[in-house]
Amino acid sequence: MILRMLPALLAVVALQSASVEPDALLVQQQLRAADQALLDAIAPGDRAVWERLLAKDAVYVDENGAVLRRDQFLAALKPLPAGSSGHRRCSCRWCIRQGMLR
């Protein structure tokens, strides 16, 4: 009996996996695009991108341990000095999704 049900169970699992994967891939692509947009907005000091993507209750902790609330971080975001050059690229290669995304 179990052996006869195995193909049906495998088909259900395959269908569920197929329906989950595109969503997961889409979320990963959206997160990577948002991360890259944030990185690209640092050099010109583009606050509009950060205001759009940064959570309202965000807290930023820098490499020295200084803690900034969202409004403090946005106020401190300024264009880099003239003559500065370079490019930052998001190299995130994985994403773990937990809970509901809104």
C-alpha cells in the first residue's frame, strides 16, 4: 500500500518544491538588488534610496560600535569628498527566509 502511494507523494512534494523555489529566488534577487542600490547610494550621499529601503525602526551600528537611529544615520549620510572613486559590490551569495515577508 505504501509503495503504491509513494509516486503520488513524490509528485506532491515535487509540486510544492516547484512552487516555493521561484518565490525564494525572487526574494533573493530583490534583496540583492536593494542591497546593491544601498551601496550605490553611499558615494553620492543619496538619502532618497536609503529613506525608501531602510526600515522605519532601523538601527545602524558602525565598525567602532557607535549606534545610530535611522534619523541619525540618514542625517550623517553625505556625499564622499570630490575626487573619491571606487565601487562597492554586494557579494551576498545566500539568503535565509524566516517568517512572512510583507
